Amino acid sequence: MPATVIEEPPGITAIFSDGTDCTLWANSLAHGEKVSTKNPVLARELLHGLADLVHPHGRVDQESTLAGYMGGIRALTNGLVELGFTGGAAELTRGRLAAHWMSGKYRPVDEGRARAMLRRLDDLRGLLRPDVRELVVGRRFVSNRRRDRNFLQPYSETEWSRLTEVCRNAVKESYAAHRLAVKTAESGQDPREGGWTDANLLWI
């Protein structure tokens, strides 16, 4: 039987291949303390992606693994809230998601699980922006090797916007120069006949 998402409060019910079953909640008790998600909207969406990763559709086939994914949901949603993001998957930006993973606050396994759930969610519902999808399916930010865990400070949303603006302006200026060269060349002629002018040099 496929896993079932519980909308309110956010949770999931699953039956595994050995016949055991469990129900886990996005807000749970761990070591006697309540561990909650600060963004139930995104948590519910991630649960739908997770449900399709559980047996019989996917490889998640025991309670401990499912619980690990629930921890991944809390790590992602709460980490994004710390960065000021409280929306759903469709509102995620590449910059915000990269900033979360580049912060270095979370375990590599949390990033891997979050990527898997976001990929499956997008496969099912097509909610992610194209550039966010590209980031999600790309290379991990958090390496499993300790020697690689020297994290760079993530770009802020303002810095991402400036970088995007600079790149766009560079492309526009380059294309404008190209169009001018083409237009100038169209009015040129063979330098042997018309002399050595800019237009005739471009004509060559």
C-alpha cells in the first residue's frame, strides 16, 4: 500500500514490505522535546514528494529511514525560515535554497534527502522554477568528506540580484556590439575598391 500524506497536522502513514506500519508527524517528540517545522506549508508539499519515495514506489522501506527524511523536512523548512522564507515550493528561489545549503549548519544527509523530496515533488506537480530545479538536481553543496567542508559564505538575495543584473547587462552590451558590427558590415564593400574604412574592414 502506498504511503499516505496527512494534511493536518502534517504527517505521513506508511506500510513497509515486511508488513509493519508507522505514522510520523512533521511536529514530533525527540528526546522528550517537541521538534517542529516552522513552515507547515512547505512541509506538507515535501511530504507528498516523500510519500512517492516510500515502498512500493521508492526505496524507503523502514521506519528509521522514514524518520530520517522527516528530520530532513524539518532541517530544510526551519533553515529556510531562518533566512526569511515562509512560502511554498513554487516560491522557492535559487538564491534562497543555495544560501541554506551553503550555510554549513546541516548534515550532508539532510541536503541529500531534501534534494530527493524536492525532485520527486517537482516530478509529480511541477512546482519548482526551472533554475531551482536545475540547482536541486545538480551537485551537492555539503560534501560527505570532512576535508571539503570549508564553507563559503552564501550570497544574499540582494547579491544574487546584482550578479544577475550584471550578467544580463554584459550579455546585452555584447549583443548590441554584435548587431552594430553586422549592420556596419552590411554597408561595407571590398576594401580594394572602396578603401580601408571600418565598414569595409568588417565586410571582409
